[in-house]
Amino acid sequence: MTRSLHTPDYAALIRLVVEARKESGLTQQDVAAKLGKPQSYVAKVEGGERRLDVVEFIALARAIGAKPSALFDRLVETLDSASA
């Protein structure tokens, strides 16, 4: 089985996170500061080098000013559309 870090579904999650960050007008550095992490953490997440768990997803969504459940719903809609 392919690791989920390298699947089209995980790539869709990362695209969504990057899109939401950019829509919020924040840089990777801004998000990292809100998370108390180095900018490289956000870069690795967005570059697909580091896998997010659900708790990290929630923290990241909040740091970019998004409601985690709304962001997750957008992901589900994207995945449903892709599989239809």
C-alpha cells in the first residue's frame, strides 16, 4: 500500500491547506509564528515532506484563521468530486 503522504488524496489536502493560507494573506512564517514552530515546519508540511496528523491539521487550520471542520468539509467535497 502506498504511504498516504504520496497519494492524490493527500496532495489534495496539501493544496487545500496552501490555498487557505494564501487566501488568509499569511506567509509560511506568519503561520509558523502562530504555531510556535519554525518556518521550515510549515514548508515541510506544504512541500509534502511532513505528514499532518488530525491534531496538527486542526492547529494549522486555526493558525490560518480557518474553521477546521469547514476546511475538512472542503477536502471531502474535493475528494468526492474527484472520485465521481
